Amino acid sequence: MKANEFTSTMDQAANMMRAAYYKLAEAMEAISGPGRQQVLAIDEGTVDADALQLDAALLAAAPTVVAPTHCEFAPLPENGHRFVLARDGLYLEVRRPWLHCIQRISAVSSVTIPYGVIEPKMEMAFGKLGTALAQLQEFAELARAAAPVEAAASVLWNSDRNTWRLLVPETISATPGSISYKQVEPDANEHLVIDLHSHGCLDAFFSDTDNADDAGSVKIAGVYGNLNTASPTLTFRICVLGLYITAPVPAERVFLQPPGAKD
């Protein structure tokens, strides 16, 4: 092969490689770029423009993505939530300044889904719930003093200083069976992580009202009960947009028994 023929062949190969690179870059931009097209099961030829805009907005607010089979899974990088379709079912992924949660919400066993595998996760930026034990104990005393009337409080986590603060809201009304109050206002870098209320002399449980209040929340909820006895009760759960995960909290660590308490 003559020198000029070799140069021409190499130029052609370089051009082919350059074209392949640009084609790959365009494909990657379509998949992962900020202007990517969301996938909707629609007929683009007949779809109503206003309806499409609404569906696109819903998909942008709560996207659905596919777990990769061959590439590394990239977690949600910022606050928000999305759904992830994986080999064994549908997962909910939620991120907040204090939480990164990946939990399966629907299992699939009989149908082969050709997507990747992801691992469930419940990671709290402050570590364990026990780091707020002093605030949980503080509310226990407030709830005892208020019984048989219900009481409420919020526990705020400061992400800058990694500290906790108990904040009692302004009560609107409180009875032995219910309580209403104004929402607290966190300071800069504070996040409402733990939502507490008591049931006075009744058992600690999550009522239908509690379930309705917690349905769209991302928080840790706790209920204190049987506060007129020496064996009070409590129950905690992690609330993730309607998904409830029990959080075991030993009552004996939270309640400091007052002298002379009787069952």
C-alpha cells in the first residue's frame, strides 16, 4: 500500500470512528441529558396537547426509571422521589436531606423482567434513631404531664450541626381523643424528622386519622400511650409516601419512671 493510500484509509477510519462517537454521544444525551424525552404510552398522532402536558408534568414530578442490567445503578442525586422497575418488581426511591430510602412496593416472581437488580436501602444521615433519645425522653415527660389530654411535638434535625431539637407547636385544641396544632417552622438547616403525639391514657397505636395524616409524608412518626401507668407504651414507624416501616423503639429507654407510679 502506498503512503498516500495508507493516509487516506486512516482518515476514513478516523472519520468513521468520529461519526460513531457523535452518534453514541447523541444517544446518551437523549437518555440522560436534561432535555431528554420522557416515555409515555401514547399515540403521538392523536394525543391531546393539553392532556400530554399534564401527563408529562406528572411523569417529571414522579419519574419511572429502569434498573440497568449491565451498567452501575445511579441513585437519586437530589431530593425527590421516583419509581424504579427492577428484575424482581417495582421499587420506590426517596431522598430527603436526612434520608435515602429504596424499598420494594410490588413484587414480581412469575414474569421475567429483563432489567437489573437493586438492593433495598434505609439510610439516615444522622445514623440511628437513638441519637434523638434525649428529645424522645423529653416528650415523654411532657406527654405524661398533659395526660389524659393528648400532646404533640416535633423533633428537628440540624443537618449543619448534626444536632436535635424538640419543638412544641402552638395547640389549637386538645382533648383525650384528639389534638390539632399549628405546624412548626424549622430554622435554617433544620428538618422536621420526627412527628410525635400522645394518646393520653389510651394505648399507643396509629389511628385511621394518623394514617390519613401520614399518607403523603416522609418522616418518622411516634405515638405514646398508657401514660397514667407505670408501664406506658409507644410505637414508631418510618413513613415514606404511604409506605409504613416499623421502627422498634424500646419503651423502657424512653420513659423515665416517676416515683410512686402505679399500674
